Amino acid sequence: MRTKSGIAAGAMLGFLILLAVFVPILAPYNVVQAWNDPGAWTNNPKLAAPEWSEIFSGKHLPRTILLASNGEPGGFDKVRISFNVSGQTYTIVVLRKSFSFQFDTFPSEIKLFMTAVFGNATGTQIRVFWDRPDGQEIHLFDGNPSVRAPYENTYSLTGPSFKDPSYAVYSSVRDWLIAKNVTNQTEWASLYPTSGGIYQNPPQTQTMLMGRLNRTILDPETAEVLKGNYSFRIEFSGFTPTDDANARAVVYGTVFGLAGTDYEGRDLLVALLWGAPVALAFGVAGALASVLIQTILGAISGWYGGFIDEFVQRTADFYLIIPTLPILILLGILYHLGILLILFVLVVFGVVGATTKVVRSIVLQVKEEQFIEAARSYGASRSRILFRYILPRVMPYTFALIALTVPAFIFLEASLSFLGLGDPSLPTWGHILGDAYTQGALFASRAYPTGLWWWVFFPAAGIIFTTVAFALLGYAFDKVLNPRLREQ
Amino acid sequence: MPLPVLDVKNLVLWYRTRKGPVHAVDDISFALEAGQTIALVGESGSGKTSTANSILRLLPKNVLRYEGEVVFDGQDVMEFDNEEFRKVVRWRGISMVFQGAMNALNPTTRVGSQVAEPLIVHYDIDRREAADQAIEALGKVGLSGDIARRYPHELSGGMKQRVVIAMSLILKPKVVILDEPTSALDVMTQTNIINLLKDLKNTEHLSYIFITHDLGLASELADLVGIVYAGQLVEVGPAEGVFVRPKHPYTGKLLASVPRLRSEAAPDFIPGVPPDLTDPPPGCRFHLRCPVSFEKCGWSAPEFIEQVKLLQISEETKDKVPAIEAMKAKDTQTLLIKPVANGTIAEFAQRLTSFIAQDQETYRFLKSVESVQSKAKVVEVKLHEAMPPPLIGADWRASCWLLEAGGS
């Protein structure tokens, strides 16, 4: 084990095991449960690169700024007044929050989430204002909350969807820019032509909301960030004494965390960390079970011979030609197997196989050795000879084989997950790669000229790291078994 | 005469192979009294180890025939079923030191547990007590107790051999089969081991079956000697007799093959190769290589033809043999010879008869010719009947037709 590969394998495996031990503490299992709940990730930017990647761009890239009422950090200042005028109750809620924006590029998105309590009367209204560091105020939009608390009304201030108030924001921004003589109707219409009511080339409102007020603001490529304090002002008016409103606003950055996020805004670090214990447990359990069963069956086959031998070997031949992956794919399509069931199926399809054959050939050799005959001569039973004399001779080989089989199981699980047939509830490395593949993560786009590299790189690196660790361990065992390899 | 501790009668062990049955042990009988040592001596492949294995019922899968009587301590253990045999005979009654002790130890087990293994297998004994007994047994063979914690690869050849002997003694058997116990050891270690075996024989009241091809070691340890040739005992008798005045020609040749320091004579050898045990020669199995074979020894027609062909192709002898066109065995003891068309059949028969008369002392197979008769186109040669010689004698027996005639 004192070989270079042994030391490297030890260090790598030690790291993985530490990770597997500490991950449940760092990111408890409920984080994983939340993985498939898109609502749990609304505070994260979508498709954000890792924070540290800004060192390549040389710019201070925007982090996500979360503004929320209800006592959370960065909460809104809130004033609520309820009064009665000639039998009619009016409730006014004013929410205000300012934040400092000191980054070099624009945020990726700005969203406003409102929870509101209101009566049946029509006319319950919210008015949203945006104050800029240069003293400008833009009346973003007026809206009517459509759902009551605890559900949130979501208003995207930047998105291109026609259904949400961005249409209103768009008009507000346009009117503001025309009023400030930055542009005119004709130029605007030529810059952002409409077709059938949907913007063909929607303006990126965040660049206009947060850009310096001059001609450059019209083009997202040239717009300069206006640094300073911005603030939201939200006015809610309702008609019952119990009416109330709270708000949460998120100014989404373009970078997030250590490993970035995926298309749902999910923190890829969680998946990356959870991938390690899952891959380790799956690979080691699968390799241990199948190699040990195959070893014992191979030893039994070689030692007892005759019909048992024939039966085990022919079954092994049969199993060897069964294509396990297609069968697993079929089962995955039909039954949506959980990870334990996948493991079970893999072990069931691996009870006999190549190892059975190799171990049998070793046993055929060992069984002719003198000490086996000696054991027979003093009356040791056949099973005693098998377990006390023969299996210990085969075991060193088996250990090496287990280490070398672990990567195969990790790859298999990753392949299944990649194909979308793995355990859907667990964010395994293969699962992440599968998501990245279906979302076209590696295609370069205008917004992401290098593609979504972090989405592919980290899970792939995880798989490679783990398999290399086990492969090195296997080679280290191999050198113990075949001392001649040490010379080279 | 005391009852023998081991009496082997007509033991037969044949193996099934693709070429036909291998007569590995073919009717071997000997008796061993308590405290005696019998040395089974023979060439490689003569069936010595097969004899030992068949006494301990260590049979491979391809056994074709396994019969005879092995009377141990008054009981015919061949009648026992496997479980009874395991309980009474294996290691408790008869133990074995295997050929090549180097490999007779499990490399993954410590020496102590290896020595104690028969104890654990046979008696439901406490592990610690077994370990104590193992250390005691190691002490008997002159090894210190701390050896027990070592692995076999940490020991020297001689030490391993002692461990194997300790293991064979752990259940206090009456008979120990020593299958070439010293064959891979240097001479000094061999001597040590033989001395150890001698001491143990006296202190533990053992009987040995000592299987070896080393006549020197056999003479050192043996009371009785059994000479094994082609699956049969050709001579068995007291060591001092057999080694000094061997009765069987094979024993004589074997003894002559041992190099001697003070003798001018070069070591002798036996021409030819040991016979194929799938098809042992008829009559005396040694007759093909025997320097003194004669009429009764059992030449068969195919062997005769083979020998004539050998004479025909040899540069020295091809002119002596009358010109023959073809030879054919009619049955085992009759062959037909068709001469080259040159003169009459009678003339050829004449030439053949004179050749036989002239050269039968040199080419002893010619002695087996009983009659030469002329037929229409061929000459018919009849050979003497082939009969395996019985073991002749009482305490010192040998199977050779010469002994029947009274000479040796």
C-alpha cells in the first residue's frame, strides 16, 4: 500500500469519505427533498455561474440581493393604516426598501413576490415605484393581486412574458425614456418592433432600470451600470379592515455559490456534495455484494465440481450475454426504480459473471495444492476446506476486484440517471449531467458564450475523481498481489 | 507372531483416463507390525504414492476400481462408510506426511492453528486448548512454541517439514505414512529429519510406511522393504536381506544404480522406460527390461514384433535378422511372419530357427519362442504362455519365475 498509487488512492478516498460523513451535516436530507420542489429555489438566480468565476472576467459580478418583509433580513419598512370614510373602510399599506447595488454588470432578473390579504371588493390595488440613485423615480406598474395569502403573486420586472406586468414595466420604461428625451417613439419602435402583441426582441428592462440615463441605455451591450442605492416602494390599497400586504423582492445576480445553479435556480453544490455519498454507497455496496457473491459461487463451482460446477458456469455464461444496461433501461421505463431497487437489480444480474469464472479457475489451481489434500486426509469437511483454506487464498484477488468494480457501478448509476431512468428523487451526479444534457448546457449562447460549463464540469469531475480513486486503489492492491509489477 | 497393526491385502486402485484404465495399484499386499517401518521403494510413477493414498482413501474423482482389504487394528476399514472412515482412520489411526511438505501447509494460516487443525476438525475442542496441544506437538519435533504464531513462508524447509510431522502426530496415530518426507531437503536436513523420525518412532510407538526412491534413506529407517514396480510389489522382505541379497532382478538393478564412493564399478542403469500403466505388459511386468528374462516371463506377440522391428532398424543388427516382408500377431501368443520372396518357406523357417538359437542369450525375447512352423505362405511362431509370476516365499517374498526354478 506504500506505493504512489496506494497513497494517492488513500488520500482521494479519505477525502470522499470525509465528504460523505460531513455532507448530511452541511446539507441535511431535507435539502435533497426540496430538490424537486421548484418553489424552494425561487431566491436563487437561474443558470448562474460559480461566484469565483468572476476572477476570469475581471469584473465584480452581481450577487443575489434578497429583500423580504416579515422580519427576514433585508426586510421592507412597512406602514399600514386602516381608516373609515362614510362607512367605507380603506386600508393602505406602504412597503419601502432600499438596497445598495455596487456591481459591475446588471442583475439577471428582478422579481417581486407579494402576499396579500384582501376582501371581495374589486379595486384592491398595488402600485409599484422604483427609485434610482440619480433621483429618478419610475412608476413601474399598477396591478391587482389575483391570489390571496399564503400564496404569492409573482411579478417579474424584467422577464419578456406578455402575461405578467413586465408589459406594464416595459411601457413605463419607454414612457420614462421618451419623457427624458433619451429616445423617441419612432426610434423605440424600430429598436423593439412588436409583432402580434408579443415582443420579438424584448428590451432587457433591468438595463434600463439600472443603467446610466443617456443614449447608451438603449442597447444592453453598451449600457453602463448606475451604482448606488435603489429602492422599491409598494403601495397597497384595500377595502376591508383586515387587508394586508407583504412583499419579497429578489434582485438576482449572475453568479451564485461555489458551483453555480441550474435552470431551476437549484444550488448545484448540494447535488455535488450529495453525489459523493450516494455514488460511494452505491458503488461500494454494489461492488461488494456482486463480487463477493460471484467469488463465493465461483469457489463453490470450482471446489465441488460436477453438476454444481456445470450449473453455475452455464448460468454465468447466460448472465454474461444478458445485456444488463438495456434490461435496466426497460425496467426503469416500466417501473421508475428507486436507487435501492436499481442496486438490487444490478446485484441480481451480477450474482454470477466474469468473476465467477476467474475465481473458479483460481480455485481449480488451489484445489490441487498439497495443503488441500492434507486437509482432506485429516478429515476436514468440504465446506471447511472451502471457507478456511480456499476462500482465504482467493480473497486478495477479490479485494482488488472490488476496488476495480466500484467505478463500473458508479458509471452504471450515472448512465441510468443520465438517461433519466435513475432515482428521480436523488440529485446524483448522473442526474445532474442528464439535466444539463436535456437543457443543452454546453451550447454557447449570446448570454453564455462559454456555455453552462459549471453544470457539466462539476458532476463529471465528481464521477471521474471517484472512479480514479477506486481504480488507483485497485492498482495498489494489484501491486501487492503481483510483486513483479512493483519493479516497473 | 503378533497381530499386524496394518494388513493390506490385494489392494487395487485403477484410475479411469481417456487412454483407458491406469493400473496404479494392482494387487498389492503387505503387513506391518506395531513399531515396524516398511519402506516402499520404486521409480517415479510406479504407484507408491497411489498405494499410500488408497490406504487413506484419498481418491481422485476418476477412480475406476478400488478394492482389496485394509485391516487396521483388526478391522477391515475398507468396509467403513466415509464418515466412519473419517472418524476411525483419518489421522486418528493413520496419518500422513505429504510429499513436498513445503506445500502441505496452508499459506494463509498460522503454523499453530495449522497444527491444531486436525484436533479442531476431529474433536469439538476449545481453541486455546488446541493451541496448547499444538505447541506441545511442535515441542516434540524440536520446534519452540513461538513458531506457532508464524506463517509457513517465514519458516525454512526443515522447519516446515517438522511442522508437518508435528501435524501428523497431533492425534496420536498408530501408523504414519511418510510420502517422500525429505525429498526437497538438503542432505544435512534430511539426516536431521530421519533422526527425528527414528526418535519419534520409539517415543510415540509409531509404525511408518516410508515411501521413497532413496535407497540410502530407506536402509536407514526401514525394517521391511517393499519394492514397487508398475503398480505391483515385486519383492517384499526384511531390509537387511533385500538390500544385501536381492531376490528380484529389478531390486538388483535398482541397488546397482546407486552410486558408490569406494567402488570402481560405474552405477548401473535399467534400459528402457517403466511400462505404461494403462496397458501393463503381460506376465512379469519387468520382463521387457529384465536382463535375465527367459521363456516363462511372458512375452506377447505384439511385444515380440516390436522387438524384431527394433533389431531390423538398428545398424548393428539388421543383417542378422532374416529378411521379413511382414509380421502380424494372430493372437497374444502366436504371430505370423511372411518372408521376402526368396527361397521357400521351409528355408526361411530354418533361417529363423537358427537365428533364434544363435542370438537368444543376447536378445532375450527370442527365448520366448516355443515353436516355429511353416505354413503355406507364412511361418507361424508360437510363444510360451504369459503368466504373471506369484510372490514366492514366506517372510521374504519376490515375484520372479527364476525363484520357482530355485535359483536367483
